[in-house]
Amino acid sequence: MSKVVSQESSPRVADSVAEVRAAVHTARQSGLKIGFVPTMGALHVGHVSLIEQARAECGYVIVSIFVNPTQFGPNEDFNRYPRPREMDLRICGDAGADLVFYPSVETMYPAGHRTFVEVGGLSDILEGAIRPGHFRGVATVVTKLFNIVQADRAYFGQKDYQQQTLIRVMTRELDLPTEVITCETIRDPDGLALSSRNAYLSPAERQSGLSLSRALRLADQRVASGDRDVAQIQSAMRQEMEQTSGLKLDYAVIVHHESLTPLSEAEPTMVALVAARVGTTRLIDNMILRLPSNTKS
């Protein structure tokens, strides 16, 4: 049984595991399904869309806000990552969250913490190759959050495609009792995928960043027209990005949509993944590619 409960602009805030579990217990006693949206805060319209989908499908919605130190490398932006607490809480309330879990680092990683989760094969490719240890931190914190919340459904954005793929595999292989829901990437009108890190971009850097979505649209157009030459399409993507001033390409690839392994020939469903640094900011994006139904791989 699932029902919608009334919302106020200021949701309840919990900072302890015990508070979250007590709230979940009460909601379940009322017959409500639990929806969960894990975030690192600095919320934007993309996050709002996840909370709203959870609100539409579940009777009780929990959002976590935790800037997870274990997924940041030593030279990354952990210390300057935006933390607009009051604004985030207002956004959560307006979007329909019932409870916001806002733990401290000490709550999530008590002194002496030494247990980590790794997903072999997906943790050390693409983003994992460029950011060693990143996905160990992601897998660990999401496992902990899933165990704390015990949600029926958890909602993630497609923009972080490798992350949601890894979480799906981890959830299945660890028999975690939460269904992972992936929601469509939300974009600004100019095509830039929404990200909390977009706030770092200057106007000129933002224009350079649009090269990522242009490269993806180029790939999509070529595949939709029946082009099956994966190597040539990848080359065209790279050329589009490399000719952009102020952008340093990390990768532009087309891979299997589940295993993320490289493809030597086109398949009915694939995913194009791109990543680049614009100024001091790393941007990632992706697009699912589908061959026309009358085209065989």
C-alpha cells in the first residue's frame, strides 16, 4: 500500500542512524513504501526530478545529503564542494521529501572504520581509471546508506551512468533489498547536463562545456541514420571535443550499455560516454544510442 502524505516546505532532519531507522519503522507500520534519493547536496533541478519521482511512486521519501570524503581523490574538490544546507533543505521540502538524513563524517565513518566495498571490473575503468579509489568510496557509502534506510526504491540520475551501473550490480550481487531506479538526465536549454559542479564554470567555460552534449548528439544522429562504424563515430566525437577551446578531453567512447566494455561493432543498444576537463572543472555526460529497428548489428 502506498499513499501520498502532505508536505511542508521544511522537512524533518535527522543526523543519526537511529532517527532514520525509527522514521522508516513508523512509515512501514503505516503501510508506506519508502523512496530514497542519495545526494551530496548542492541540489539542482536534476535532484528535484529524482525527489519528485520518488514522491510520485512512494508514500514516504527520504533524501540523504552527505559530501562523501572517500570518493574524492587527494587533489579533488572535497573542501570546496558547495554545502548550501539551508537552501538544500528548502528544496527537499518543496520537492516533497518527508525526511532529510544529514549525517556527519563521524556518523558515516566512525573512528577506526576499515570496511570498504568494491565492484570488480567496473571500479577501475573510465571514471575509475582517471579517479582511482573513487568508486570504492561510492560503493561503500551507498551500501551503508542502503543498509541504514532499507528503502523499497532508490533513485539515481542517468548523468552518472557508470555510477548507476555499478550500484545496480552491487545491489544485485550483495542481495540488497532496494530496487535501483535510474531517471533521465536533466539538461539546461543549451544542452549542458545539470551538475552541482556547473557552478564552478565561468561563462566562457560553460560554452566550452557544451562540446560534450554536441559530441553525444553527433553520435546519436549517426547511429540513428544507421551508421554502424563504432570506431569512426568515436573518432568524430573526439574530433568535436578536441577542437573546442579550453577543453581537455579525457575520453569519448561507445561501450556496451551494461558491462561498459568497448565495442568492436555496433549493437542494438549502446551508450556513448564522454568526459573532459574545462578549466579546473571535470564534466561528464552520456547518451544511450539505439540502432534503427530495421538495422541489424
